[in-house]
Amino acid sequence: MNPNGEITSQLQPNGVRQITFGHPAHNSFPSSQLKAAVAAIDTAGDDPETSCIVFRSQGDRTFCAGANLDELLAIDNPAQAKEFFLGFARLILAMKNCPKPIVVAVQGKAIGGGVGIAAAADYCLATEAAAIKLSELSIAIGPFVILPALVRKMGVAAASEMSLDTEWHSAKWAHQNGLYQRLLPDVKSLHQATDELAGKLAGHSQLAAAKLKETLWFGTEHWPQVLDERAEVSGGLVLSAPAKAALARFKTKD
């Protein structure tokens, strides 16, 4: 695997485009990787040959560890901090605005921004090993950028529970609370179910699917401004002394 992370995009004969991301640090996202993911989704959305997108990560274990910790620790000014958190904001917006249905396959644990990706999916499948966690409050920040997607998908009660209780929540809990639409016993079953669903979606009218997606995301037109404001809040907090100290301790344990 590329030490800086990688994104691959491959169109299958049935019109399903597989976009896969990977990073040696538990499939976390540095800024460059987030930009590449946004570009891949935007390109797929504009491609008339692509009818459905599958968004997944490499490996059989961790789905996504969220923000890249090394890059987070290196932030030293407000502009840089806001720009970093805008990375996940832009990815969520790209998923929202893409006219093609996006199916996300979560094979393992998801943390922070990884949970946000699951929430921004049009349809999300996961394995029973796909526990979720929002640890942001415990490191003196908060999941501000991904919260709109979480509240839309899971409701305020579940999003509040996850945000305030920074411990792990099981895949079963995530399924029961609407983050995952389907729960599969293992990775092989997940890949099979994901490919079957994506193939079925790719066979539908692109125009009808785009109109349906637009309707399902109705009421989110204000998100660009909201996520920009949330990225600024996160950027301000990550520069605070408590956050710097908490991140340093977290890095020591990593």
C-alpha cells in the first residue's frame, strides 16, 4: 500500500464504479486523500457510463479511522485547521451532491469521519464487526462536521448518544439506529451483498435514480454554509491547549 494512501476508481461492465481508498494508518484520511476521494466521486458523478458507485476501503479489518492523526497534530494555525476539517466536509457534500446512488460497504470498525462516510451513504451495508465510535469530545473537540449527516440518518437521539458517550457502539446498535441498512455476518457476505445491490441499482434509470436521490436529500441545501461554519469551530478547538494535550496522549498510545 502507498505510505501516503491511495484511491482507486474502476468501472465495471455493468455500470458499477468501485471507488476504493486505503491508508496504512488504519485507512485514515490525510488531506490529500480526502481531495482525491472528492475528485473520484465528482468524476464518477459526471460519467455517463457510471450508474452506481460503491465506496469501500482496503483490507478486511478497519473501515476508516477518520482524520489522519499525524496531520492533525501538525496543524498550527487557524486557516490550516479549518482547511483540514473542510476536507471531510467536502467529501460529505460530494457524496450528497453526486447524482448517482452511492453504496458504502463497511467491513470493520469506523471512527470519526469514517462514521460520517457511512452516514452520507445512500445505502450502507456492514459486517457484524463494524463497530463505531466518535471519540472527538474525549480529545477536546467534537464531531461537528459530520453531525448533520448523522442527525439526518440516525436522528438526534442516537447522534447525541454517540457524540456524548465516546465509547464503542456495536454494529448491531448502528443497524438498529439506522446507520447501517443491512448487517452481514462476515466480509465475504458483505462483498457479495454489496455487489448484488450495486448491480441491481445500476440497472435502473439514471435519471429516475438522480431525481429520487435529490428528493431523499431534500432539505440539505444549506449544508455547504453549515459545514463551513462547523469546520471553523473544529479548527478553533483543535488548536486549543486541551486538544493538543489530548492528541499528544492519544498519539503515544497509538
